[in-house]
Amino acid sequence: MYLKHKNGSMVEVLAVPDLFDPSRKVVSGRFHAGEELQEPMNFIKQELAFPSGEALPRCWLDPAYKYRLNI
């Protein structure tokens, strides 16, 4: 899965299940630039968005999301 970093670069997410887990603040991935594969690194999920610019769903970022809905 590819997401856009806040600096405008594309990031290939290597651990997609971690992306969906709201208790994880970082996700493993690598910048997608040029023809050579970049080294994997950790990205803060808050700094990522969909390629369209849309923010990631709050339920992927906030572990208490479903409890805040009931308040």
C-alpha cells in the first residue's frame, strides 16, 4: 500500500496490519523514489495520508476512538 508523507513523497507501507492497528504510532515502510529500493524505516502514522491528500481514518490512529463515540 502506498501513502503520501507530509513532505510530499510516496511511502510504501511494508507492515499493512500495523497501519490498521490504532495502538501502533509508527509503521514500517520505505520512500518510493527512483529505481532503487530505499532502506526500510519507521514512519509516524500522523505524518501519512492517502495519495489523494485525505487523512487516515481516526480509527487507525486513536486507540480510544470507539469509546469517544459513545460520549
